[in-house]
Amino acid sequence: MNTRLASYFIGFLFSFTLNAQKTISISSDKQQLIIGDPLSVKISVTYGLEENISFPSFKQMIGDSPFELLKTVSTDTILLDNGEQQFIRKLLLTSFEPGQYTLGPIRFPVAGKQTSFDSISSNSIYVKVLSLPMKKDSSEIKPIKDIWNENKNWQDWLPLIYVLCGLFILFLIVLWLRKRRKIKITTPDIPLEIVSPVKEALEKMDWLSKQNFLEQNDFVNYHYELGVIFRAFLEKQFEVNLLDLPTAEVLEKIQYLPISSLLSEKMIAWMKTVDLVKFAKYEPTFSFHEEAFQEVKQFLSQFLSEESSITSENK
């Protein structure tokens, strides 16, 4: 019986010791402040390692006091030498309503190890918020002074001088423009030479002959440029769309153009074979490339001669 009473008494003392370890304090850096000034508040909570605390909301902390939270400066948890831990949070507050206010007490719920709940309360601090001080002479009404007439000097005439100078410069500009209009520069009318599609194509053939596609065995780009010259000529001369069409459709459209008599069989064979060169890596003899160039050039030359004869007959 005595042993049981002793164990109850020791447990009571142990629980009392644990409860005594939980402390909370609140402090501020000043007891009074002017409205709008910052107020630094420090909240310190000490509790056991096996306990958890719940930090209340800012509204629960200030209660009915008209304080506003500017920012949370810092939040730290420190392990003490006696096996306890200390939670420290620093806040920066302010108020815009003069008066005497109380911060606290703040109540913190504490959860124990065996789902037991407790709470601790802090002390209270008193803060006085002062209104803005008024200057001594702010309420005094002073007599109205007479209007002081300033004597004019040369600087008062500067705006008028600037206006007159601007008008004079504007007059000179208008006079210069009128004189400039009277001087007419006659330039001889140079008639613009309109290059026919066939002449433009022959010029591009000369450009192609100066390139090094054949010497570099770049047959794909060589026949690509040759085909573009031929198709572009037909497009401009007869106003048909051929550049974006496959070879089969190009040959079909050419049948309806007035150039069938100028197209040789070699030229038609070149148009069919060139697709194999560009897309199937077909490698014909070297003479095939040179003959294709000569066939296209001969076709353009014959068309040019016929065009010239038709033009002379019309004249």
C-alpha cells in the first residue's frame, strides 16, 4: 500500500515537473509608438521534446487590438542544454489608431506524447499608440500679406524674343521653299527596257554555264537549276503554273502550248530522266548533262528567233 502511494506521489511530482517546463513569454521593443511606426514583438515558448505546440493565428494573438502584421521577421527552434526546446518567433507590427492597447495573454495548445492535450498562456504587454504630434504654430492664423509686385527686367522679355525668332526662322524656310520650287531640274526620260521571258531565260543559261556544278559532280542542283529556268520561262511566257507541278503534269500541259514543234525528243527524254537523277540517284553518262544544257538553250534560241520575226512582221 505504501509502495503504491509512493508511486502515485512520484508520478504526480513528475507530471508537475513536465507542466512546469512549458513556459511562454511575449515582449516588445517599446511600450509606446507613434501611429504607423513599427513595433517589434518577440514570442518565446519553451516545452519538452515529446510535446507539440500549435501556434495561434495572428487574429487570435492580437484579439481586439487594432494592430496590423507588417511581416514575420524570423522563426527559430533552439535545443536547450536541459533537454528542452525553445520556439522563438519575431513579428513586426504597427497600428494606425491612437490609444492604450493590450497584447496577450496568448494561449498555446500543447499536445503530449500519449494524446493528452494541455494549454499554456503568456503574459500581457501594454502598448500605447500616440497620434502624430502637431507643430506649435500649425493652429495659428497669420495675416495675409500684400501681393509683391516684381520689377520687370530683360529676362521677362525672353518669351517674346523666342516667339519672334521662331517666326523669323519660319519665314526664311517658307521663302527658301518657294525659291526651290521655281528651280526645276529636267531629267531626260529614259525608257525602261522590258526584258522578254526568253531573253531572261537565256541570261540565266549563261549564268548556269559559269557555275561549277558539273565539275563538282553536283548533278542534282545542276538539273534543278536547268529545270527552273525552263519552267519559269514557260510560266512567264504563257502564264501557266508549272514550277510546283510534277514532270508528268508539266508534259501534259506543254501539249496544249504553241511550242510543240520546238520540243525535240531529246528534250522530252531529259525531262523524264531528270527526276531519276534528282530523286533516285540515277547516274547517266556525262554527255547526258551537257546535251541537256544544249537542248534547252537551242529551244530558247529558236523561240527567240521566231519571236523576233513575229515582232518585225507586226511593225
